[in-house]
Amino acid sequence: MTLPVVAILGRPNVGKSSLFNRLAGRRIAIVDDTPGVTRDRKETTCEIAGREVTLVDTAGLEEAAPESLYGRMRASSEAALEQCDVALFVVDARAGLTPADRAFANWLRRARRPVILVANKAEGRGGAASAMEAFELGLGEPIAVSAEHGEGIWGLMDAIGEHLPEPDAPEPEEEEGAERPLRLAILGRPNAGKSTLLNQLLGEERMITGPEPGLTRDAVAAPWRDEVGPIRLVDTAGLRKKARITQKLEELSAASSIGALREAEVVILVLDATLGLEEQDIRIARLAEREGRAVVIALNKWDAVEDRAAAKAALDRVLEESLNQLKGIEVVPMSAANGRGVDRLMPAVRRTHERWNRRIGTGALNRWFEKMLERHQPPLVDGRRLKLRYATMPKARPPTMVIFGTRAEQLPLDYRRYLLNGFREEFDMPGVPVRMQLRSSENPFVEDS
């Protein structure tokens, strides 16, 4: 069932993202006093006036040349208007109307969409009176709200409900059998090509792209479907070294990216092939592994690499030395800008996701375990040999095995690594984090002395 779409529009710094968070009922979009924080459309599903809707936050509307950053931001907001069922035009009641408000109101009057005029920052006794100035925009009676303090929000929700289209006929069979989407996050350093890749996958200019580093400031989710099934695709802000993050806004962006990583099942780590695998890329991959997320590397800008054999050999060497815990990770050379090689990315993601979800039966697991013990016995610890008895795999996502034995928790690190590598090889699990837990079990046949 297609949900009605409600888009929030207005010039920069009128409180659109605060209103988005308030209507959604939780903090999703980054809010900061810096003008123009929101640059890409951000969507969420929420309930308004008893109806489930898709709520869209947009970049600030500004008069600018089409090829400029602000021109590209405006084009993204205009696309949101074309796709919505109801538009909320937000003005700042505290600051009063500006020429930009009047210009965009004229544009909205020509749009074939219901427009609700919202006078934000209208808290306190004088707020409602200040909001009345917006009457002159010719968009009907303004609704006075304070997104920051929650004032007037219920009245706004009622107004939105009155303008929503009639609901589609329910499709219970389709809803009941709906597939759960794969949660996929795109991460990497600034300017690696993350947003360009998302646009290439979606087949539309969903994210603002350009030569300016750090264009994406917030994690932005987009529903999508590949040949296998539904996907929740999330683009994120570029992650720089922590020591280089000096502004509060960039701290919020980094926190948003890390939050997207933790909610993902598979992470696409986008590398700039002309620069290779750098220390910050390794940090991101290690963070994903610590969080138990599967990783696929998208080796972007591959068409710009002159000596590809040398570049691939250097990448393999760094992966072997620095990311042994993700041994066998899938690497897809590609160019997000022209689409070459992108068709190989999702099959690699799906293979990795299947491994990350895989459960090994107890019988097969213990046959492998016995074979590993016969090949190399557990070492002596304090002059006594450790006795490992059996293994189980209680969970996947990521694959987790539990090994029971006498003093099992004393098993040395190199023997644990031997078992983990053998497990990956035997059950074909390259590129996914594997967890090992050690549990001591008493021998019931040994009597107390």
C-alpha cells in the first residue's frame, strides 16, 4: 500500500528539521543553528492524524544558479514537492516575512498540491499575533506552532489529516507476506563517492553530489528494491579522523553515520581507488566488525586508476595485514559516476548477507570441530592440556559459535585464531565477522576428592 507523502519546505533556518523531528515523534534529522544544515531530502514513516504517512524533510529553498550547491539543493526540494500529496510551507514568525518567503509562496500557489502555511517559532503570548503576518502570502490561514517547544503541533496534525488523500483499499494478503528489507548502509571518507553510488543504485538524483567535500551532513535513508527483494539503503556523511572533527555540526554528522552503521546489517565501505585503503578506511571497517556488521568494499573511481594491477595488489596487502578479522572480504572495482561495475555490487552484498545470516547445524559443526582438534590438539596451559568437548552455534547475525570445555576460557589467542580461520574456510564465510564464546564445563565423571 502506497503511503501519502507530506513534504516540509521553506527557506533555510526556519525550523523545518525541528518540525520534522517533532511530527515524527523522535529525533531523526540533525538540528543546528547553522543555516543550511539539511542538504538532502530525509524521509521517515510516522503516524499523523491516525494515518501512516511518509514525512519528508527538505533542504532550504534559496534563489541560486542551478549549477551551484544551493541551486542543486533547491532542485532536490522542488522534486520533493512534485512527489508529495501535502506540502507544509514553513516561515519564521519571530523573524517576520522575507522577500524569499514571498517569492516561494508565489511559486507554491502555482503548484497543484495542497499547501498548509506553518508559522514556526510562534511560542509565547506574542507568537500567534506575529504568525498572522503570514496571511499576506495568500496561502490561507497560517497555523502558529513552536516545533522546539511542541506548541500547536496537534492543530497542525489535524490540518494535515484534513488534506490527506483518501486511503487506498487495504491489501491484507500483500501486507502479511511483506518481506523484511535488508538494511544496507554506505560509509566511507568524505568525497569517496557515497552519494553518487546511492544515486546510481536508485537510478535518480536522490542525493546532492558535487566536487565539494562533505556535502552529505546527515544519514539519509531511501527505500529501494533490487532483483532479490526490498532494501533500506542509507547514505551517510563522510567520516574523518576524530582529531580533525572540530565543529559541533560535524560531530553530529559523524554520530549520525555511526548510528546508521549500528542499525545496518551490511555496510558498503566506499574507497577512492586513486587513494587506496587508508588508515581512516581501516578504522571504519574495524568499527563495522566490532559492531558485528558484514562489510563489502566498493572500490570506486576504478576507471581513473592507471596501474590497476599494482593498485589491487596494494589493496590486498593492506587487507591481509590490517583487516585479518574480515578475511576474504568481497571487493568490487567500479565507477559510481558512469555505472561501470556497479551491477556486480549488489550480488556481492547479497552473498555476504547470506553468510552473515547462516546457521550451521550442531552435527556438521562438531564434525568440523573434531577434525580441527585432531589436526592440532589444544595447547598446554600451566602444564595442563585444555580439554575442548563440543561446539554449538546458538545464533547468526553475525555467526556466533560457543565452545565448551574444561578451562575453555584460558584458550590462547593463536589457537582461537586457528579455529576461527578453520571455521571460515570450512563453512565458506569470508568477509563477515565471526564471534567465538568460550564456556567452561565441569567433567561429570570426575569425583570430588
